[in-house]
Amino acid sequence: MTLLQPALPDLFKSMSDDDVHQLISASRKKLGERCVILGHHYQRDEVIRHADYTGDSLKLARIARDLKETPYIVFCGVHFMAETADILTTGQQQVSLPDLQAGCEMADMAETWDVEASWAEAVAAGAGTIVPVTYINSKASLKAFVGDHGGTICTSGNAREVIDWALARGEHLFFFPDQHLGRNVCKAMGFDTEKDMLLWDPKKPLGGHSPEKIRETRIWLWQGHCPVHALFTLHQIKKLRTEKPGIKIIVHPECAMEVVDASDMSGSTEQIIQAIEASPAGTVWAVGTEKHLVERLATNNPDKEITSLNPYTCLCGTMNRITSRHLAWVLDDLVQGKPLRNPITVDEKTASSSLVALDRMFNLH
Ligand code: 13P
Ligand code: SF4
């Protein structure tokens, strides 16, 4: 989802980096408990240093849900995260995304009208009970669809538990939008990638399959992916294992199956941090996830050797859009008594159906 972002005023463009940081700190002091800054692990260091809380999608969603008394939440992450925070907070609270162009390319790969059309085709093909699950990296309208159809949400940190829940409730799991997360988790649960799963291409009738194939296949994976994690390959793993015997490879489950299978571990951004921090000094790691997190891991763990699995490193361009200058602008407006800049608001009907789906997820923990 790309929204129109107003240009940064000259004042914020021309300040020195030090002045920007001082302004943010001074604004935070003035705003006190009225404002909380949330920072996803892929954010730039210049932003993360000002975050009250950092985390993966699941942790930040839980924090937003529990911030009952905070009128302003500034979400330094991407659009679906700010939408989720808006859904989980009360009508008295507001959520801002400091740069409106911070979307998620994967979330944009599952348009809700496409999902609705595919769903209707599957039902017409005579499929049995279908339980929809969407990865949290999706639009609020898709979360609402899932909520209205007896389904739920998962994150990279809880996907196995959620998929287990869904499969116990229906004959088919329809998983959106990340084919890789769905495939990796279902494979780890013992399902066969050929016999039990099919890839649903939304551009083709019935996802590109016959009605019989749809009826007999348990797991349908929407054809979406993360372009950032697509840059990690099996070749890189083989090369590193030859060059550095003993190296440990850890990747995000948005990577392709062959990459996850050849790695030592996979997990959410928070789980990647925990695994590396818990490892003994001297451990050598290659990490298959976004560059800002990998670089921060290397800085924060000087007793270990940590590099990106991809030698050219992989950047999420939309996460990267938010800078300390955007953050300074949002906070300065609040200090001056202006309305919250870049509010992310999900309409009431969508929010209430999405909340049903999110609550089902939270109730599993
Ligand atoms: P996490 O929930 O693991 O932080 O992942 C979010 C994301 O967008 C990964 O690309
Ligand atoms: Fe979306 Fe991929 Fe960026 Fe994560 S890394 S926010 S999935 S585009």
C-alpha cells in the first residue's frame, strides 16, 4: 500500500544529525507519557535509538494492544503494522506512520477482492470446510475477511501453532500471502510439499488447478513472497559452508524452502536476535534477513562474527523510508499542539472483523 507522503519541510531537511536527535529527545521529554514510539527491528539505527520498545511484529502488536493509556503511538515500521496497532487500540488512541510510503511489498500481493474471488471459486468447486489464515503482513481488509470466515492471523513467531489450530478446524487451510512461510511451516509439521500443498496463482481460474486437485489438497498457499528475503539463496549457503566450516546459518522463514532447509535455524526477527545472543562467544553466524537488523546484531555482539548471508546485504526499501527526520517532524507537530501527523485509521467495520481474527490469534497464547 503506497500512500502520498507530504515532503519533509526544509527545516527538518537542513538540520544537522545532532540537532535532529536533540529535537527528538526534547520532544519526547515534553510529551512524556502521552506518546510511545514503537520500532521494528528492520528500522534504521537513527530511528531505533529513540524507540521506547523494539520487537518483531508479534511483540509490537502485543505492546500496542496493552498500551491502554497512551493517546499517541508512533509506529516506526510499515503500514500493516501501524494498521494492526490501530485495530488493537481504542478509539481514544491514534497511531502515526512517520512516512506514509512505508508499505510492505508482500502485503500488496494479496488484494482482498482477489482473495474473495478465489474463495468463491474454491467453494463453487465443492471444496470442504476452508479455514483462512493470513500472515500479519497483510492489509486490514484481508484480516477482516479472515475474521469473517472463521480464520485467524499468524506471525513469523507463532505460525506453527496457528496453522495447527486452523488444520484442526477444517479440511483445507487457505494461507495468505506468503507462500514461503506457509510452505516452510507446513513442511516442518510433516506435510508433503507436493501431495498436501498447492500454490494458488490468483491470476488463474481456481488458482491454476482442476476442481479435483483443489478438493483433494489440504493446504493452499497464495502466490505471494517477500522480495527482500527472495535474495537469499542455497548457493550462498553452500559457498559459506565451504569457506567457513562450522558457520551457523540462521534465516527468516520468509526465505524459500531450500534456503530454510539448508540453514541451521529459522525464526522471526526477535527469535533470530535471541538465538544469536544466546550463542557462545566466538560463534560465526551468517544471517538471512534484512540488513539493518544484521548490522545491529554485529555491532551488539562484538564477541561473535556476524555477517549477512547475502554478501551484498538485503535492504527493505520501505522500512528504510522512515528516518529520524520524519520522526522529529511527527513529534514536533504534537509538541506544537497540532493534530497527529500521518494518522493510520482503519474504518470501524474492517477493524471490528479484523479484531475477531487477531483475538483468535492472541487467545492461542
Ligand atoms: P517479524 O515479525 O519476524 O519481525 O517479520 C516482519 C517482517 O516483515 C519480516 O520481513
Ligand atoms: Fe514486507 Fe519483506 Fe519488507 Fe518484511 S522485509 S516489510 S515482508 S517487504
